[in-house]
Amino acid sequence: MDYRISLKPMRIIDLKVDKSKLNHKSLTILDVGHLPGRTFFRHNARFVDKWAVVFIAGGSGTYRVNDGEKQPVAKNSLFLFYPDAVFHFGPEPGGCWDEYYFTIQGPRIREWLDTWLLEPGTVKTVEFDDALHSKIERIFMLMESGIPINADRAALLLEALLFEFMVNAPTSPGADKNEEIIKLMDDIAASLYRPFNPRELCEKHHISFSTLKRNVRKYSGYPLNEYVHRLKMAEAKNMLLNTERTIKEIADMLGYGDMFYFSRLFKKYVGVSPANFRKSYFY
């Protein structure tokens, strides 16, 4: 045991099978670890082509990405390591923390980020109980078996574990996320009469594009672009029924410079062309 890293026995399990033997290709657990008494503070850590999910079950310390702000880490904290960034993390001098980590690869991670996983570079407080702890132990046992199908099961169980962490995460004190989301969705609705500009929206709300997409999908059920198109098509239906504007005028007003593109979108989401939609209500 290396006491420079942990005061207590460590448990580290690498993937014991060839990745070509796995059925679950979109997500692979490369290794898992439990450092129950980590004392080592890591500077300038990099992850070239993989991600890691870290859960702190006890103790405290800090986490910093690149030259950003140092964030406090306490019991029940969750954070990520990812490519193209430099990380500085660990307990304070003289302290320790109880760390579980899961190193992963695969396109499934991007789907998580677009929908429900926490923003990279942030520390999230999550709720941890005996049921979730038993899932972690199950992941370790499956990885240790050296059986390909069990490595697949471990990956699926990790996804379920992370999802439970996220959906049951308590709201940060003093933060009204619902109000922020409502303002964001209001601003999207206010952009009906011009071409949609996601960069402008991100700058106004001080969020990344991935966060914008994730929030819209979470609260509407639709991907960002589809949600915007559906809003515009709903307004187009109203204008077709309640005004005498031409289809080209309506398309221009809603930010579609190409009337034929607008008509294709309308038929896609409404089921009929704009002209036939108008006729069906008046003839």
C-alpha cells in the first residue's frame, strides 16, 4: 500500500477483458477505484481520451479546473475529469477524503451531457444512501469477475447509479434554478420573430452551449433546434388562421428566409403544408 496516496488499503480494478468482447460498445468502464483515506493532492492531472466520475463519500478538499476558481469538495460531492483540461484536486494538507472513481470511455457520455449529467468543471452535492452504496459495490464485483458480460452489466449499472445521483440531487442553498430556467425558456419564446441565435442566448444567461441544450431538453422534452422550430410552427398556425398574410410573409416574420424550407418544416411538424392547413379551416 502507498501511504503517500491513502492511509487505508486501496481497491483498484482494471478492465480485465478485451474491449472487442464487450456488447455494450457505447460505454466502457476502464477501471474503478476506492481510496478510503486519500491524502495525496494531485496537481496538473490530464485525461487525454477518457473521462472519470469521482464521488467523495467522506472528508473534504478542493477541485480546480485549469486556472479557474478553487471549488470546495465535501462529503457527498460529485465531479468529473475530462479531456482537454488540467485538474488540481485532493484533500487539504493534513486531511483526507474517501474517494470512489470510475474511469470511462464511449459516445454515451455525450448523450448524458446533453440531457441530465452535471456541467463539466463543477462540483455537485448528491444524496447517498445504502442502496446507492450497494450499487457501487456491485459495480466493483462485476468488474472484478473478468467476464465480458459482467463488464457490460457494470457499465449499465454505473449509468443507473449516476442517473439516481442526478435526479435526487438536492438544490444548492439560495439557488433558484427553476426561475433561471423559466427566464431562459421565456427568452427562447421571445426570439420567435427573428432567426434563432443560441450564442447570444448563452452569453446573456452565462451558460455553455451544452448546458443550453441540456436545459431545453430537460424542460421541454425536445432537442434545442426542434423545440425552437415547434414554437415557430405553433405561431405560424396562429398567423395562418388569424391573419391574411401570405406564406412567404409569415416565413419571413418568423426568421425563415427560405419559404420552401419553412414549408417543409411546417409539414414535418404539423402534418400538412401551410396552404392546406389554412384551407382546411376555411373551406
